[in-house]
Amino acid sequence: MDQLVSKFEGNIDFKGQQLAESVSNTVLIVGSVASCLIGFVTQNVKLTCYAFAIFLILDLVIVVPPWKQYRANPVRFATSNRSIEVVN
Amino acid sequence: MFSALQRFQGISSNVITAAIWISLFVALSSYAQLYLNEFRSLPAVIDHVKAVTTLKYSRGFGSRNREPKENSRIAFDLTADISDLFNWNTKQVFVYLTAEYEGQPSIPANKVTFWNKIITKKEDAVLNLQKERSSFSVWDVEDSFRQRNASLKLEWNIQPHVGLLLWGENKGSYELTFPEVKGSSSAST
Amino acid sequence: MNLRQQLIQGLNIAMVVCSAFMFWKGLALVTGSSSPIVVVLSGSMEPAFQRGDILFLWNRNQYVDVGDIVVYNIKEKEIPIVHRVMREHKVIPEVKTKKRSARSKKPVHEPGKVRQLLLTKGDNNPTDDLPLYAYGQTYLDREDDIVGKVMGYIPKLGYVTILITENVYFKYALLGLLGLSTLLQKE
């Protein structure tokens, strides 16, 4: 059950999180400006909506699934080579 | 940003913020376009207005207790070009013809609509109507129009895709006198 | 979780509900309208407003103008109607000396004050709203019946509320989704 859940969770490492966040922000900013300009130049509001929807879907596809690029630097936990003795 | 769900939630909130910014840009830029086109006051010509006053006795025409109520209909010519009001953010323009007149001292102001039209495309925005008839029969809050004078004006309401609704009216007006009831003994033929 | 934590959680939920209520009432105070945000329920104003559009109202102007789009309530009917003003008459009614009973629902009018009487019609309706008004009522009164004038709107966002109230499957699906998400959340 736990393995199934972790597969669906889509975890990525820390460097990958930074990359994902910056990519998502860039795509959204570029997408917003581009859809505004497209609509204004063609004087058609529907084009703005469609362009923004395309950028939105693009953003979701790029960032949400855990691609290999986001898991390139996995976190290395320290291994335990000492045992702790309990002294009464 | 650790799990896919968190990334999805983060992106959703960013998308909503972006959508709000885009809406603001659309609304403000289209308002600027309209302002430059002087949307509040455009020229239009109302001409050759012929009015007919009849007596009606049913509730659907304003009559109370089957008392006679004067109803007015008009036919008019209209020349107007409101294509300046159309830009990417215009969903529709609602044009209507209004008549403004005074009443008794206890009724300081009256304004009625004789005709209206919905225009959704810029191609339909050049109006060149001849002998256009009023959309409905108009009655006053009093029982009779008493052959008063009224000012006819063309007004419009711009409905955007996003943003505030805007109103405007034409420069000048047409002076109309409500005629006597058709067929009454004192009316001239 | 011990009792104190549960009580604190309950308090948090109460704070959220109260702040939402405060925001709503504060907005009603600023706009002067009893219901400053409404969702369009009927198609009588198409193509201007579709079902599911959210409208923002403003009620602080003394008079409304012909051509304005207003939201109004018929006396004793709870459903707000969004239509356009077709006619207005500013009338100073005669002073009535008849005494009103304490249980009469008719609103008290200041004598000598101008009352604005309105006739409305939906853009998509063939005739005006006279059949919709209360029995014996021939005009709307700006102060008594008008909830507010429409200043701006957001398209289609309110369709969720229509689905919740009208579509039974949607309501249960939404509740099921909420329940599922609380169960699967790890935190």
C-alpha cells in the first residue's frame, strides 16, 4: 500500500523543487504576457483565453509529473554505523 | 513542492493570480480604447418621427379598472455609427431610444424607452434605419400624455467580456410632441 | 488529540466562518445593498448575462437611470430578478392620512419625498415585467424593491452554485470528493 501511495505522490528532490518552481513561474509569466499581447493585437478575447489555456496545460505537463530531471540529485541520508547503548 | 499534489495546488493558485492580472489588463486596455473613441458622446441623427396616440383599456397596456389609458407608438428614422464602441472586450452594445418629458408639479420627471436593439458585431454597428417602428406601446404614469413635449435621445450600454458596464448617449436630441388621441373629435385629419 | 487541541481547532473553524460573514456584511454596508453579489439564475438577459455569471451590485445612488441593469425582489418572493430599467417616473405621492395597522407589511414612506417608479424588462423577454410584479403593483419603487444596480460582472464563475443547488449528482460528487481528499491527506 505504501509503495503504491509513494508512486502516486510523485516526490522529487530539493534541487528539483527549485527547478520546478522557477520553470513554472517562467512559463506562467511568459504565458500571461503572450496571451495578453496575442489578444490585443488580434482584437480577439477568445484568442487570449485559448492561448492562456494552452500555456496552463503546458505548465502542468512540465512541472507536475516527476520527470527524471527533477530527481537527478537525490538526498543522501547519513548511514548509521554506531549503535546507541542504553545505560540504566 | 515535494509531492505532485502540492505542485498542482501551487500552480493552481498562481494560475488564478495570473488570470486576475490578465482580466485587469483586458478591462483597462479596452476602457482606454473606448475613452479615446469618446464612447460617452457620439453623434447620431433621429429624424422624421411620427407618433400615434391611442386609447387602450386592458391591463397589459397600463389600464387600471378598464379605464382608458393613452398609449403611444412612434415611427422614426435613425442614422448612427457606433462602430467606435466595438473592441476586443465588447460583448454586446444595447442601443435604445428614450423620451424624456415633465409631468404635473407632483411628477417632476419621466423617461420612457420606445425602441431597443442588441448589437453584437462591429459589422452591424452602422445603423441606417428608415421608418423604424417602436418596439412597444408606451404609457405614462398619468392617464393621458396631455400632448406634452418630449426630448428623444439615442442611448447605449456597452457590455464588456470583463470589466465595468459603460453607458453613453448621443449629442443633441429630437423634440417630439405627443399627438392627440387618434380618431378623437378634436384631432385634425 | 486532547481536548484543548480539539477546542482550538473548533475555534479556528469558527474564526474562518465569522470572518467570511464579516466580509459579506461589510461589503453589504459599503455598497448599500442587502445582497451585493448575486448569481444569474435565468436566461432572461441573454446574450448579455448567462446563467452562472456573478454580478457586483451598487446601491448608493439616489436614483437609477433608464437603461441600467438592476436586481430587484418582488414583495414576499425571495428570488432576485436581474432585468433592465425601461421606464422611470419621479413622483411625489399625495400624503395619506389613513392610519396603518401595526401588522401591515407595507413600508412607511416619508411624505413629500420623490419616489422613483420603475418598469423593467428582460432583454430576452418579449414583454415587460408587469406580469411578474405583485398583484395590483404596476411599478417598482426604487427604494423598496431594488436591491442594487449592476456595475460589473465575472462570466460563468457562479455556475458551481447553480450546479450545487439544482444538480443532485453534483452535490454528492462534490461531498464525496471532499471526504476522499481529507481521508487521503497525510498531514
